[in-house]
Amino acid sequence: MSDSKIRELISSGVLTETRSENLGPVSYDLTTRAFHTRERQSLEKVTLSPGDSTYVSTVEVIKLPENIAARVLLRNSRIRQGLSLDAPLYFPGHHTRVFFRVTNMSSDQITLSTSDGIAQLVFETVEGNVEHPYKGIFSDELDYRGLGGYKDIYANEIEMIDKKTDEVRDIEKHMYANVLALMAIFAAIFTLVNVNVVAAGKCLSQVLVLNLTTVGSFGALVALITAVVKPKERWARITPWIVAVAAFAVAILVAIFL
């Protein structure tokens, strides 16, 4: 629609809370009201790192008749800055404050404030009146509702993403645990070799005590490592302690009775 048609829409209440200076040749420049986080906080300023997104609410409110749809577009200056925009096509019959999401696609941080213009609204004429005007979950949304009533519908997908995240964390834990365990094993082998070289010529009981205390010490080390990485398998948490206690116990018995 042209600026004259948009002006008529404003006069008839299709677009409210407007500013005359925001009207362009075929669009209306939306005024930023607030930025919204996942925790539903409303901010006047937000800094987006590369890949970060934020929802934006505008001052303007639309109340579309049955023969007009509205589309939100990113302003050219913001495209060149490295932002991208996601927004629904607002159907005929939709009454709502205008909301959209912006994402930083650049390699730099971008700071946005409510004084910045980000998006523009264009209106499209629908040929004929629609039979079923919009009456969805986000109708009459004047304050940000987040995921709204779709949360239950998308719960399975969200749960799947959470499970994948947990799987990645478990893989990381296993990697760290394996690396640390291998380091402990190699250290134990070299230490045992050195102990036996140094103990060469000593009596058997002394050699056994030195070897058993060395094994017990490294068993305790592995047990402490498992306490940090917290593997899910119970045997992985218990076995090092059993080895450590058994080695120290046998070493004490050997030292006493041999």
C-alpha cells in the first residue's frame, strides 16, 4: 500500500500509537518499545554477540480488517549492519502489538536501544474478505507472552534438544575421565618401574610394600578423578576406591607379618 493508503489505515484505527514522521512511501517505520529475554525481562538496551537473538516489541499496535494483511521487514541499514529478522505474516483479523525477532549474523557485537529504528511495516491488500479471520493464541497480545500456548505443543521438541545437550555433556565428561585415567595409568606404570629399579636388592617384603603403596596411591588418585568427573556408572566410581583400600590393606599386612 502507498503512504496515502497507510495514512487512511492510521486514521481508521488499523494502526495505532503512530508517529507522522515514521511514514514512508510504501511502509511505516516501527518504533521500538522494548527488547525481551527468554526470562521475559523487558530491556531498553541489549547487546547481541554473534549468533545471539532477541525479541522486539514495538510501540505500534495493529488491528487488521478482514481484507488486509501486514508484513514486518528489516530496514536496509540494519541488513547492512549484519542483522536478520524473523516475523510472522500478520493475518487479516489479527489484533496485536507488533513483535519480531532479530539475530546478529555478523562477527561483531551489536548494541540496540529503544531509540533505534529496526524494522518497518508494510500492508498488503487481500482480494476478497477471508472466511476465517485470525483468532489464534497470540490474538490481542499487547504484552510479550513468550512462547505462549504453543509451549505444550513444542514440549517434546524442547525435551529432545535438552536430551541432546545432556548427551554432549556426558561425552565431554567421558573424554576428560578417559584422558585423566590414562594419564594416571601411565604415571603408575612409570612409577612402579622406578620403584622396582630403586628397590632392586632389597628384601621381598619391602618391594611388595613399595609396589602396593604405589598402586594404592594411584588408585586413590583415580578415585579422586572420578569424584570430579562424576561418571554415571557406579562401578567406575567404586572400583578405584576398592583397589586403593585393598592395596593399602595388603601393604600393611605384608609390612607387619613378613
